[in-house]
Amino acid sequence: MSSRLRIAILGSTGSIGRQALDVASRFPELIEVVALAAGRNAAALGQQASHFNVKHVAIAEPALEAGLASALPDAEVTSGAGAVVELATLPEVDLVLNALVGAAGLRASVATLKTRKRLALANKESLVVGGELVMALATYPNAIIPVDSEHSAIFQCLLGEPAESVSRIWLTASGGPFRGRDRASLASVTVAEALAHPRWTMGPKITIDSSTLMNKGLEAIEARHLFGVGYDTIKIVVHPQSCIHSMVEFADGSVKAHLGATDMRIPIQYALSHPDRWGAPVPPVDFATLGTLDFEEPDYDAFPALTLALEAGRIAGTMPTAMNAANEVAVAAFLSGETGFMDIPRTVEAVMGAHDLQALESIEQVEAVDEWARAKARETL
Ligand SMILES: NC(=O)c1ccc[n+]([C@@H]2O[C@H](COP(=O)([O-])OP(=O)(O)OC[C@H]3O[C@@H](n4cnc5c(N)ncnc54)[C@H](OP(=O)(O)O)[C@@H]3O)[C@@H](O)[C@H]2O)c1
């Protein structure tokens, strides 16, 4: 039996997936990549699979299966949404990195937890749309290790601390490319401007979510589920340098902050190495030359998507599912040049207003609400 950590990476061709493979290539004695899945980029997936000699490969787009299979004669190649999820359940996988984008990641998170593997969770939308369902399955130690840098930071600040001693979670936000802009001036921003994030290089969907501050709203919902705290305990603060990745304040007034370089390979690696720590991929922060750290309130008027996401989180039930689906459709429409930047919060607000709220019960219900909200969002756009 292999003594290495055997991992499956779902979403291996994306920003998180590629950085995870970089971590794997730096620690071949500790990590064995046994399964990879992606959506449509068969060329990149094929290269990754042959480079890491991966035995199980799944591609969401069925039409790409045959070509991929002939390029990878030694691998078992499957296709379709179900095949991607199946990789999470393979007996030879110890840890699943869910780096899929959007609500499509929910089934993979659930399948991972049902087979009692460790879930390294980048796909925050799993918790946004089905937080109660996912957390109900996370009943064993270290079931979920967050990959999102803020949640990895909070997770690390909480190590060794009793849950009842937490008085506040400070969720830091860079503020995105439009920090300081007023609402009126945001109506005319371009896709290129919205994609120019000042601190992080990420996939297109999360980059747009960062520019609307929707991402911070999604992260507040993610934090509420991961750490079992109420929304009144979560305080969002803009910190443009992104050096502090988040903070936890305790009953006695002590605050623990997690600081480090802005490189996603650090939290990805930690989700694999926990509770151990492996060598850093980048030089550490030099505090002697770092300079000033700034903090400010988010501008809730200029960035209504943040308010809408927090409202959906507080309403709970199926409202976050409807909110998230509307956002995914509106972001895709903005990225393809069909709509303006402020149409994103307008669409989310319209879909939330039309949604017939239900208590959250099942994945099938989440998927039905997701489908309804997508149709409603397209109609609104
Ligand atoms: N990027 C970051 O720095 C960062 C930081 C924190 C959290 N996150 C979270 O991590 C997740 C991934 O973000 P990302 O930036 O890495 O996204 P990304 O670059 O767009 O990559 C998404 C990955 O998912 C695959 N994919 C998309 N739809 C799929 C489907 N239906 N079935 C199977 N595979 C599918 C894509 O495959 P193809 O490209 O082959 O189609 C790609 O491999 C998101 O939830 C995001 O919020 C990202």
C-alpha cells in the first residue's frame, strides 16, 4: 500500500487545480495524484494526466471522451457530470480537492464526505448552495479543510481554541479592482477592468465575484457553515494589501491574525499537509519592508452584491441557492459581453425577490431551485 497521500483533483485545469499540481510536483515523495477531472479542456487534462501518470481521468463534456481516451491508453477515461463525481468515491483516493467552479461542485463535495475522505474545499459554492447538507456529512475529524485563503486562515487561527471562546471572525477583503469607486461610475466598467484584480490571479468567475464583492458575501456564507458561527459574529473588513488573510477575536479580547504571502499554493498545500507543514513555495513576508497595512469598511452602497449575498445567507433555506445561480448566470453574461457590470446585482436582486423560499432538504431540491433561478435570471437579463 502506498504511504503517500493519494489525491483526486476535480477541476485540475483551472487556477486552483494547476496550482495544486504544482504543489504535487514539489512533493512527489508525499503526494500521489491518482485521479483528475476537468470540464472541457481535454488537451490540458491529457497533458496533466500523462505527466503525473494518472490512472483515473474524467471529463465533463462527453464528446471529448474518445479523443482523451486515445491520448491516454494507460488510464481509465470516463465522461459526464456523474463520472466527475465518481472519482471522489474511488477507494484508492484519500483526499479530494474540489476545485470545480460553481454550484456544479456540490455533488462532488457530498460524495467525498459520504465516502469519509478528506475534502480539501476550494469550491465555496458547495457550502453556499447546500451548506446544511454538506456540513451534516462532515462528522469525522478533519473532514473538510478549507482552501479559500481566508477560511484556511480562520481554520488555522481556531486550532486549539474552544469554539465558545470565539467572539468575532474578521473576514478580510482586498476590495477588488474597483475599491474607492462610487456606484454610478461602476455602470460603465469593462470586462477587462473587472478581470484586473490587484492582488490575486484567479479563474474568471471568482475574479468577477471579487470585483462586485459578491465573493466576500459567498465567503461569509462559507464561514458561517464551516465554523458554525452566526452572521453577527462575522465582520467583513477591507484590507487592500491582502497580507492578513483573516483574523479571529476571542472572548478575552485577544485577536489572532493569519498573515502570509498572497500565493494560493500556501493554503492549497496546507489543506494537503494538515496537521503537518511542508516547505514554502515562495519567500515569506518580510515585515521589515512590508510597510503599512490599511483597513476600512466595505462600501455596501457601491457594491450591492455583497449586501444581497449576506441577506440571502441570513434568510437561509433555498435563498442562497437562488442567489448563487442568478449570480453565476449574470457573471457569465457579463464575461461574454452581453450585459453591464451593474446588471449582475440587478439580476441577483430580481431573482431573490421572485424566489419562493423553501426549507433546505435535499440535493435534488437544490438542483431544482438552481435550475429555476438560472431560467429566471436569463429572463431578467
Ligand atoms: N482561483 C483562486 O485563486 C481561488 C481562490 C479561492 C477560492 N477559489 C474557488 O475555487 C474554485 C475554482 O476556482 P478557479 O479560479 O480555479 O476556477 P477556474 O480557473 O475557472 O477552474 C475551474 C475548473 O473547473 C472545471 N470545471 C468547470 N465546470 C466543470 C464541470 N461542470 N464539470 C467538471 N469540471 C468543471 C474547469 O475545467 P475546464 O477548464 O477544463 O473546462 C476547471 O478545471 C471556485 O469555487 C473558486 O471560488 C479559487
